[in-house]
Amino acid sequence: MRTPDRSGYINPGSSQTTGHDKHVMDYVRILYKRRWIALPVFLVVFLIGAVNALRKVPVYQSRVQLLIEKDTPNVATLDQMFQSQDGWMSDEFYQTQYRILQSRTLARRTIDQMKLWDAPRLGNGPVPKASISVMGLFWSGVYSVIDLAKGTFADDTPAPTTTPAAPVELADNLPAETAAQSGRIDQFLGGLSVVPVRNSRLVEVRYTNTDPVFAAAAANAVAKTYIQQSMELKFNTSKEATDWLSGQLGEQRKAVEASEAALQAFREKNGAVAISDSGSDIVVARLADMNAALTKAKTERINKESLYNQLRAVEGTSGIDALPLILANEFIQKLRSDLTDLQRQQAQLAERYGPRHAEMIKIKTAIDSADAKLRLEIMKVVESQKNEYQAALAEERSLQSALDAQKGEAMSMNRRGIEASVLQRELESNREIYESLLQRTKETGISSERRSTNIRVIDEAEVPRGPISPNVPRDLMMSMATSLLLAVGLAFFFEQIDNRIRTPQEMKAHLGVPFLGMVPSTGKNSDANPLITGNVPANFAEAIKTIRTNLLFSSADEGLRTLVVTSAGPGEGKSIVAANIALALAQAGQRVLLVDADMRRPRVHEIFQSAQEPGLSNVLTGNSKLSESLRKSTSVEGLWTLSSGHIPPNPAELLGSRRYIDFLTSLESHFDWTIVDTPPILAVTDSAIAGRHASGVVYVVASDKTSRQAAQEALGQLEQAGVHVLGSVLNRVDLVKHPYYYAAYYRKEYAKYYVNAG
């Protein structure tokens, strides 16, 4: 609150304000004032929500319960085939299966099996009705205007035609999705959801549709297709391994036959060779060790090559995720889990934001980065397996070269004996490799013929007996809560952005000047110039008397004689306030002169229905005497008026002249009070000039019209002019329109006291 200095002057520039503790009734008054905003919003939003709830089509949900067991890999190394693999797979296995259940490939195969490509729509239930949306109606109008503008200013030049690209072949040699197929897949996936059962190996495949029969059929079809796809993936992987091993087995059989033929031919030609000397024994022992090492290296190379060929066969397809090397890699499974979490977050954000929202762009960038990291790690695994295979191959070749060198040395010592031994060892080596390949081929063939699966249907989907939505009571409650929250929020929002001064408390808090009183509005149908001597409401007359009382108390301490009445801008009722203050002082037995110093847009002569000339301008220019210009009021004893007179070209110069000062001095001996009505302070400087020669200024603010900035700026100009602001008056307060808003200052029950006190 602005504090007065030693002379009693109140500084308008002070930032100190009067504190005010908020009460619940303050918020009620705000809601009552903004009821014409809050009520329509509440009704419109609630009615839209109610209509949407009542017109919703019943939706049914059917569910299949699956048991998904962790399975061991069918293709493993030679010494790991059909061995226990407990703990080889982490829980990311199930996250992978959930993603497969919701994949577009599985949906496409399901649609193929159900023959839904050419169906008019999914299911025979009623078509869901589009919800009515307030924002949708608003944006549709905006887009219509944009489209109209584009049509008006668009270039008539036809766009160049482009040749459509050939359809891209998918990994399973199926043509790429067409626009119609993509839309149908999206429709099918829109009703599909996968819900894992916590702390179990069970998962529920749910399908939602307006047709209960179709919902059950779709859920069962998804489960069946998922099981078939899992079995086919295992079968294809084993079959590819079997085919490769069969080729290797044929080559190795030829190698064994060639070794046997060579050994037999050597024996027939040279006879049996016996090696008895120690040197030959050493060479033979070395050859045996190298043959053993080479045999082991070849076996290792074949294993590595088998795994590498498997990776190459499924590289770039979804089948690579089911390979043991990928599933056993904890880092890859962690990346896959992170990717799944990000995609789940994207789905949740998509329900609240559009695709161009900053959060959606951010999560998409994170998904792309996670997917790139995942693919990079898979490539590293493939590259690592390739390197291991190449290393095994290099080691085999190295051992082969060493073995060849050792053969030369053996031949030099005992050519025929060593040659026979080499042929024998080579034959044994080829036989060992052949037998290993034969065993592996048989095992892989058996595994490829196995059609068992680690996925079982526990409960098939049944036709649901009742819909899962709509829940009309719940939807109505949500609609009411949403509409109420929005209505209250808008009411307080508009109240917050409305910076007009409305209450005496705001006058005290934002202007920091003493508050003299509040003048109620007399209504639209009342007299344009309401005076307390006329037919005005009792509260209006009592408000003027309250201002009079405050002025009389102020004059007792400061000896006030001349009061200037002004406002921030035009149309705030300062002239009516000045006239009524003069009438009230005259009714109290004071001798009062009301001077119309607004020589630009004078009003006093209109209010009292008197002549405009001669008046103040005539007196100050010497064209008329004061005694000739004064007019005595016929309604109230003790009141005289002085009109503005002829409108001069220089009102500010007249008010700042010596004649005006002498004029005010001459009035002190004849009148107790001089009330000077001046122009608005923000429009012209007349009020600041006249206020310097007055005892004080009464500052009038129109309720619900004058902004805080304008009121503060006007007080700032008065401060710069060195004017003493005596107090402020809040004018044109609408007690009828906002009775609760001003309940702290006025109530209807007070009216009987006004009548009795009149």
C-alpha cells in the first residue's frame, strides 16, 4: 500500500500493497461472476460426453490363454545335441514372443487363414460411431478455412506424374503390402492385445470387436497361427541344417572311399610295410598327433561352418531371433528389452499426443537408436561367428600344411612304410569325420521331423456373453468430472487474465491510495445523469453520503477547501461523481461551488440543465464577471455551479495561468468547498495542472472498465506533477449483476437502513 509522507501526500509509485487472505467465498464469487462462461462450457462438454457415452456401440472381448515354455535349441554343436539347456535363456524370451504375437507378419498370416482381405469389414457387428469432440469441431473448421485458402491461392499447374515402383519382396518371398492390405492389417491389429499373466508362463491373447462371434474366432485364429509359425520356424531351421549336412556327408563319403582305394592300391603294389626303427616310430607318432589335431580342427571347422551357415540363412529375417547364439547373448536380449519398453512408451504417448509432438519425436528417435544398436550387436554376433569359422578354417589349413610337411619327412625316412601309415591314418580320419557327420545328420533329421512345440493352448476363446464397454454410469461420471474441471478452470483463467479493477480491495492493493467509497450503478434504464436529489436507488445516495463523510473527516485534519475530481480515461463517470459530491456537501449545510474545468468536453451544464455560457473560460479571459457566471441550484440550498463557458483553444494554459490561481483564492471567502471537474489525466494534462493548485484530488475509477495499468499510469502522472491524491472512488459498481462478488461490501438487507437514515 502506498504510504503518505510527513505532509500527508501518498506516493503512487510505492510497491507496498495491502495483503488479503483468500477465503473460500472469494472463489465462489469468482465462479458466480464467470458463470456465463463456466455454465455453457460445463453443459456443452457434459452433453457431448453424455451423448458419446449413450451412442457408443457395445464392444466384446474374447481371450485365449496360452502356455509358452522355454525351449532348447534344435541346432547345437555336436557335443551339445539334446543336452539340458537350463538357464540358457533369460526372461527376454517372453518379451520376444509377445512382440511376435503382435507382429504384422503374424496378423497377415491370420488374415489369410480367415480370408478377411475381401471382407467389407472385420466382423458383422454394428459399426462404431465416431465420438463428438469439441476440439475436433474446432479444428475441422480451421482445416476447412485452410483448405479454402489453399484452393484459392493454389497453382493450377498439374503435378508431375510418377511411375509407381515395383512391389518389394518380403523375406518370405511374399509381395509387399498394398495400401488396402496395410489398412486391413492395421484394423486387425487394432483389436488385438497381448496381456502376460504375472509370475507365470501364461499369456492371454485378447481380441476386441463389436461382433462377439468374430472376436472369439479372431483370438483362436491368432493363437493357432502363432503355434503354426513357431513350428514352421523350427522345422525350416532344422531342414536347412540337414540339407547342408547331407551335402557335407556326401563329400566326406567320397573322401573315405578315395582313401580306402588309395590304401588298397598301395598295399597291392608294394605289399604291407612294417616300421620297426625308432626314427620311423617317432615320425609315425608325430603323424598320429597331427592327424588327431587335424581331425579335431576339421570337426571344429565343420561345427563353426554349420553355425555360420545357419546365421547366414536367417540373417535379415525374424528367424534370426530364435537362434541360440542370439538368444544366449545377454546384451542383445537387454537391448531387445529396452527397445520393447521404448515402443510401449511410444504407444502410451500416442494416446495423448500427435505424431509431430516433441515427446513423440523424442521417443521415436530413442526407438530408432535402440533398434540400430540391436541390429549392430546382431551383426557383431554374425561377424564374430564368421571370424571363428575363418579361424577354424585357417587352423585346419595350417594343420593340413604341417601334416603334409610331416608326410614328406616320413617319406624321406621310410617312404613306403610312412606312405602306408599316412594312407591308413587318412582313412581313419575320414572315417571318423564321416561317422560324426552321419550321426549329426541323423540327429538333425530326427529333430526336423519332430513337430512338437513349446506352446500350448490352455483355454480356447469362447463367444463373450456380455460387452466390456460402454459403462454408461462410469462414462457419465467421467464426463461430469471433466466438464466441471474444464468449466472451473476456464472461469479462473478468464478471471486471472482480466486485469480490470472490480473491487475496493483491488483498488487498495494495486493503486495504494486511500479508498473513499464505492458508487453503485443505477442500471441501464435509469437516468443518464443520476443525482442524489432525483429518483435514484437508496444505495446510490447512501454511497455518495459515505464519500461525503470521508471527505469531511479528511477536511477536519487537513483543512481541505478545493477538490479536483478526475479519472484515468473518458467515460468513467467523474462528472457525475463530482456533481453528487457537491450536492451531498451542500445537503450537509456546506456552501459548495461546482466548477466545470473540463473545457474540452464539458458536462456540468448538461447534468444541471443550465447554460454553458458564460462560464469558467469567460471568467478567466475577462469576458465575464464571476458574479454573472455563477448559477445557484434550485434543488439544494447552498450549491452553486460554474459551467465551462466557451470552449477555448488553450484550456491547459488557462488552468495554469495566474488568473486561475487568483480565481481560486477569491472563492475561499465565499464557499466552504470548491469541487473542480477536470478532464481525464491520461487524455490531457489539465487535471495535473489544476491539481497542483487544489487541496487534493479525488481519483475516480470505473468498475469493470479501467485496467490496472491505466489506473496506475494515471496516478504516476499525478505523482510527477506533485499532486496530492486524497483518495479514490470506485464508480459504476454493478451490484445487480454481481451481488455475490460484492457481498463483502454490500448486501440487500442494508437497504432498509438507507431508507430510515435518509
